[in-house]
Amino acid sequence: MSGAASPHLPVLLGAVIERLAPKPGEIHVDGTFGAGGYTRAILARGARVVAIDRDPTAIAAGEALVAASEGRLTLVPGVFGDLDRIVADLGLDTVDGVVLDIGVSSMQLDRAERGFSFRLDGPLDMRMGDAGETAADVVNTADQGTLAHILRVYGEEKRAGQVARAIVEARKDAPFTTTRQLAKTIEGVIRAKPQEIHPATRVFQALRIHVNDELGELVRALVAAERVLKPGGRLVVVTFHSLEDRIVKRFLADRTRTAPGGSRHAPQASVDPATFVAATKGVDEAGDDEIAVNPRARSAKLRAAVRTEAPARGIDAEALGLPRVEARGRGGR
């Protein structure tokens, strides 16, 4: 197939396509279109794709691929947590596969004006779309306790309290407007050490996840995928850090669980029918060759499952490990 070449390398592409197993005539949802790497590979197998992205830039860049797809690619602006509604709006009852690549794309990280990177100076934005509060809004208005909680929960930052205090003190002189301004404040609290990640890494991750409600969207997407996948349909999810992977792991553990054996002393417990069968034992991860070419793949984990005929179920988001972040006041822990 012709079309604009993808400027970025899709992570775990071979494993994704092996687990998704697209076939001619099937319909697959790519919930995170990005630069279109997964979508191109699915189209190359003869399947139709419904691709979703909240980033207007990604949607605009994908129009060339839509034109080259001969009607087999539908590109929809939106969030993947709404994928069941998006599929229904297209007049589709079910689909054969859903793939989700969770987290920020290199397209966004590499553009200073998007405000995702502490290495590139730009406006402190971090929104994957073009609506809602920015990272600047959060660091300039949230109280110290709430800020610390965001950094601790979403960034797993051990020095969250000290960083939050430094941010609150610095914004008294001038509001935060740029990524470099925030990174310098963090560097004043957390000293850089050789062979360790940049001091701002976890703080920027936390703000990005909070601003985009990434973990909440992931939970909604998993439930939505369960609703739209037909029996035998494949779910493939690629995650990049422990918070995401924990949610996916718990979801699949719950959905693939079968009733334990009982006895006259301990009767069999009531368990809802499994809605998925695991397609991976543990996770698929990138090999050394892929990591050498694409360092982003180093932390990637792929989990996959196959839909059963059991009816879709509701979900307890907190049971999946979805953290709750609420305003806590200056002294909040």
C-alpha cells in the first residue's frame, strides 16, 4: 500500500500483529493511531481499520493514509475510552480486534511546542488533545498537598513533597509557563546523578498522566473493548510503565478467571463467566535488536487476550489499581 511513510517506529510491531492476527475482511480498532504504524501493518494484512486519536495533529497527518487506503481506513478524532461509542456511531455491532498503545507518542515528545519534554523548552502544556487544563494550570493553581499527591501517585516520585513545596514557592515570584522553567525548579530539589534518569522524569510523567486522565481512559478503553469485541476477537495492549501495566494485568486476571474447584468442606465459589482467554503467558517484551533501534521499546510490555462468548461486565476501577487524586490541602498526604 502507498501513502506517507511513518516517521516513527511503532513499538513491538511484530508481536502486536502476531497477537492481533488481522485477516482480509476483518475490522480492527487502533485506539492510538499516532503516526499510524500499527494501522499500516493491519491494512497490509487486508483488514479494515477504525483508528482513533485525540491529537488533532495526528488526525491531520493521517489523512494521506486514509486517501491511500481505498476506503479501508476510518480515522476518528476522539479518545479510546469512547471506542465502543465510536464503533457504534459507524454502524458496527462488533469488531475483530482492538489494539491500544498506552502513553505519550514520540511525535508529541519530539515537538517542543507540545510541552511534554523537559529536554526541549516549550510551553508547559502536555495535553494530548486541544482542550482541558494544561500542566501549567495544574502547577500554578493546585495547592501544595494536591500537587504532592499527584507527583507521588502518578509519578511514583519519592521526593514529591519537596518538589511540590519548591513549585509553590517558585510560583510566588512568577507563574510557570515553560517546560524548562519547571525542569530547573525540579533540578534544584533532585540532583542529577550519572546513569540515572533525569530528575524531572517522574514529575513530568505525573503531570502528563493527570492532565490527560490517562489511567482513567485506559480503564474505560478496556471495558469498551470487552463490549465491542466479537467472540474470538483479540485484545492487544502495550504499556510503558508500572501504573498502566498493573491496570491491564488486573483487568485480564479478573476477566480470564474461572471458578475454582470446590469440595464438601469448601463449596465452589460463584465466579462470573470469563470474558477473555489469555493469549500470552506473562508479557511479550522487546528483544535487544529492537531496543537498539528503538530505545522507547525498552520498557514496553504487551499483554493480549481473546474474547469469549460470555457477556460483557461492569468494572470496579479502584479494584484495578486506578488511583484517586483529590484536592487535599496544604497538609495532605
